[in-house]
Amino acid sequence: MDDTTIAAIATPFAAAGGIGIIRISGQSAYDVAGRIYCRARDFCSGPATTIGAGIANLTANNLYHGYITDGPKIIDEVMLVKMPGPHSYTGEDVVEIHAHGGRYVLKTILSLVIKSGCRHAEPGEFTRRAFIHGRIDLSQAEAVADIIEASTDVALGAAADQMAGKLKAEVSGVRRLLLSSLAELDAAIDFADQAEGDEEGRHLAAYLEKQAIPAIDELINRHDTSWHLTNGVRVAIAGAPNVGKSTLLNMLVNADRAIVSEVPGTTRDLIECTVFEKGVPFVFVDTAGIRVDAGDRVEAMGMDRALDALNQADVVLFLVDATTGITAADQSICARLEGRPAICAANKTDIPGTNGFAFPSAWRQRFPGLRISAKTGQGIPEMKQALLAAVSGAPDESQAPFHGAIPNLRHRDALARARGSAVAALTSLKEGIPTDLVAIDIRDAVNALGEITGESVGEDVLEAIFGRFCVGK
């Protein structure tokens, strides 16, 4: 690793702000900062040996008032804090200069810092040094970028939990037990003439089947759920013509986004709107009404797009008209939802005479059935909660698997490969395959899990990960 001292502006630089921070990290951080910083204005015109003398003797993690100077010239009035390694963010000696947040003053101070004996930091280099020095594992390093990029409560919560080390603990626990099993397999290979080898194989098979594989499956399931919850739950509003799909969309976004008309087939194209509900982005897609026979060629094209939207949706919001009861078109649409996450809502329940509406018993067994009114808002909160439960598998947001979630595709790929190797090892053990071949699969699973935490990862992967960071982080 390059052990030179590095520096960068650690706060946003695109526009001016009240405060801007220059971060310096490395074995010469104190000396570099000391060449341009002085604590008392009276000393700022003194000899170079006086200016900034004593930074190494400052109390750690305390803010000190002072000035940045260029020779006898004062550049800015600042606060300075030193954070000694190995307990700093990077694991090295760190100095932060808290200056005024103007672009020019920050650029000027950074230039002075560089001239004083360090180089510009590369994107993500501070966090990369934290990883290399063992302050954080690779999953925690990636969580730093995720926290910065988070745009919803759910995304922020998932990243914060990952930064706190929850994913690291779970992955490391499985990996540690697999390593222990691998050691036992290696011992069994060395003493293949002894009966204990068969016993070790049975123990390993039981562990793989009852603990390791289910634990990996749980992590993969959490990824799939959190991916929807952080990147947007795509909801296709489907139903026959005139059931109130466009009215519902307009009510959800509190705007006239879709044309509402009593004429069947008014909606011909897809209309998308994003609504945030309890920190989760829902992308609602208003679709053309689906019926047995299209009125014309354009309506038929709209119906084709509606069916495509159903196939691409994370969950389908299936509307029926409570005033007409279940129709042949409703039955046809319901058949298309087989095996898909969906909820069914009977709309227009504010209209007199709809109290007797009931969902078919077969439908109630397949998905939640709700009574709503897109006109008055009746039942809409329950509908939103049902949509969230349909993708999260939890009855309410307090139980949804947001915490410890894994929204990272790289992690999911590594988990999938680890699972594949573990399943292959289990199959081999059950089929009596020699333990030296089983050990290869176990080792592959260990290495795949190590890619998540960083124990077994190539330089190209590190370059790709830290390359997405901003300079200064």
C-alpha cells in the first residue's frame, strides 16, 4: 500500500457552504498541517519553526481555534482537530481543518496542504485505507458510499446497519464455521484410513443442510426484498375498463396525471408516478383496461402494454368494481396473476348498495382483498400497507426486513455462489463422493463469502468498489 500522506476536501465542493473540511491522513499529517497552521494570531508572522509548532502535542479529538497562513499572510480563521492512528477513521494519523466553506478558500488551503508535503487523495482512498488497516471490513466500506447515496429512509437504514457491522457479523459467522468444517475435512483426508472421517462427513452434511445453507438463503432473501424497498416497488394498477384505475392514480399523487372518463378504453398508454410511503418509493403504473375484446387496434395495443406491465411489476394492484361484482374480465385478469405477488381491491365502495359485495372464496385464499374508494380515500392506508407487505413478507413496516438488509448486487452474487458451492458439497457428501472433492466446494464457498467482507478479494474488485467513491471519502 502507498503510505504517503494524502489530503482532499472532504465536504461537497460544487457550491459554497458555511463550513468546509480538508482532511489529511498519513504518517506526516501533523507535520504537513503544522507548516500552515498556527493557534495564536500573534505568532502567525513569526519564524517557520514557531508557526504551527506543537500540533503533535494537542489533545486528540478536541477542536482548536487558529489560522491558516501562507508565510506571513493569513488565509482563513479555522478550527483544527487531530485524530491519532490507529483509532482514527483511516487507522493513520489524521488532521482535519474546518475552514469556511467557500470554493476558493478551500481550494487555496488544499493547495497549501499539498505544497507542505503530501499528495491529492484518490477517490475513496481514505475509506480504502480504513479497510486496509482493518478499521472496517469491505462490506462496511461499501456501506459508506451507500449512506452518502441514500435517498430514502429504508436505503439509509439498510446502509447504516451494514456500516455498523451487522452483515459482517452474519457472513463471518457462516464463513468461520465453514472454515472449521474445512479444517476437519482436511484432517479426515490426512487420516482417511480411520473411521472418524465418515463421522465428520455426517456432521458437515447436517451443518450444511440445517444451518449454513438456510443462513445464506436468508441473506439472499433479504437482498431481494431490500432491493425493491430501496430502489422502488413497481406497482402495476390493473383491472377491467372503468374500475377506477386512473382515478386511484390521480388520488395517490394528488394531481390529475391520468385522464378519467366513463368511456371504456380511455387509457391507452402507461402512466408512471412515484409516491413515497413511510420512506419506501412506490412506482405506480396506470395501465389500460383489460377486457376480453378490444374496441379497436389502438386499445388492443394498450392492453398488450398493460399485460407487459403486469409481468414487469414487483406487485400487482388488481382493481375490481364493487358496483358490478366480479365479471368475466375480472376472472380472466385474476388467472393471469397466478404465482405473482398481488393484492385485490374492490373500488367504489363509497357508492350505496356495495355493502353486499364479496370476493370469491378462491380469491381470498390467494391474495388480500380490500375495500377502497379512490374517490374518498377510504381504505387507501390499508392498501398501501398491504402493498408493502406483499414485497416485504411482513404484516407491517416495523417487522419488515429493512434492518440488516443487503441492497448490494455484488454481495448477492457472492452469496449465490457460496450457496451453490455449499449445495454441491452437501450433494457430494450424501452421494459418498470422496472428501477431498467435497473440500474443494467448501473452499469455494468460503472464498465467495470472503469476497463480501474482503478476506478474499482481488485488486480489480477493490479498484471497482473504491472507484465509485467521491474524492475526500
